[in-house]
Amino acid sequence: MKSRGILYIVGTPIGNMEDITIRALKTLKEVDVVLAEDTRQTLKLLSHYGIKKSLISYHRHNEIDKINQVISILDEGKKVALVSDAGMPIISDPGQALMQHLCSNNYDAVVIPGVTAVITGLVKCGLDASKFVFEGFLSVNKKQRREKLDILKSETRTTVFYEAPHKLLYTLKDMLLTIGNRKICIARELTKLHEEYIYTDIVEAIKTIEENGIKGEIVLIVEGANKEEIKELEKESLENISSKDMVLSLMQEEGIDKKEAIKKVAKIKGIHKNEVYKEVIDI
């Protein structure tokens, strides 16, 4: 019985062709098949380094259907490389479903690390890079996008997004409505000829883009919330919840009596317990 082949997850350049490791090139030369997000894009990279390989189209619209084909190739003992158009596969790119299947069925996979736009943008953003949250692409659906931003508004860590140039203005306007004005860095066309880092805030960025537009692939880095913002958000949240609902919730969830629940709510809201009692007298 043949031993199973290995899947190599290979990081590729995000713009500059020279940003590829010796190990990645060695791997691409040795594998039997390359799974490519866009075969035309991958062909440019392989041709640049004089590598000829059999390519299989593997993108977000066909990745589920292609898994069985990939498994069959691995079962033949062949080596397979997975690449995306730029950066590390699986990170906001195809490959997650395949990796889950391989891990669940004890297939071998090897990561060949490479450059990623999220880290490249983060290290030069001028914001706190010691702790961060990566959210990838926000939804194109306005309601879903705002719901996600509403969840993130109290996040104290720097938050990193990928964004398309034609969507950036809408995203920034939604951010202004949900999280308020914050310091941001717009990193565009990373490692390419027209690479640019724009250090600004949300309000100024909206004005500039409305006047001049913006082009290129974008990494958007947003400052985290500070303690004062969080306190204000918590205050607003408490003001939107009635004392009666809070008392009922405490009685049901913690099993305490009405009198104890009134004391707790008064303390949380910073008001006299008599004010709470007036709202809950009918409970």
C-alpha cells in the first residue's frame, strides 16, 4: 500500500516577487501538483523562477468540490502545494475546508511560512502592535457589517481589516457611526511600487477619500478603544436597559430575591435603590 502524500501550505509574495523564501521555491520545485487560487497569477510566479508544474484551480467557489480530487492525489503518494494569489493560504483565502478535512483524517500537512499583509501592515502602522485582533474582510452587507463593528467597538486591542478600495469609504462611515472617530492607518499596495502608509483618523480619511478616491489593495488598521470610551459605552448600555429588566434577569439567573436584586441594580447603575423600587413595584 502506498504511503500518503503531503500537502505543503506555501506562503507567496504579496506584491514584490523577491519576497519568497528559499524553502518555498525548493518546495514548489519538488511537488507534483500546485493548487492555485488563480492559475494565471500563480503561473506568473512560477514562470518568474523557471518552475513548471501542473496547476489545479482551487478557489473559494470550488474548494468544497475539489477536496475529493486533492485527497485522491494525496492517496497516490504525491506531494501537493497549496498557494493563494498573495501571502499565506487560508488567511482570508481558500484552504480552510481542506485543512479541516486533512486534520480530521490524519493526513500530513507542512506549513512553509511566508509574508502576510496583516503583519506587514501592522508593524509600520504606528499603533500598538503588541496585541491585535485580525478580522479579515468585513461583510459587504451593511447590516451585518454594522453588527460586527458594534461588537468590536469596546475592543481595546488594535484591530486589523482587509478592505477593497471601492468598499473602504462605506466601511469608514459605518465605523464612525459605531465606534466613533479613532486613529487609523491605511496601508495600501504593500511591497509594490506604489506602497503607501496613510496615518490619519476616520473623519479625515473619509474627507480625503470623498475628494480624491483611493486605489489598490488595502490593509486598514484601527486604534483600539480606550478606558474612557469603554466606560461611556457601558454607561450608554446600562441606560438602554430598564431597571425592571435587570432586576428580573438577576432574580431568574442568580436565584436571588427581589430585595437583593434591587440593591444590586442600584449599585450597578449608581442610583438610589428607591428609584429602582418604583420601577419594579409590580413584580
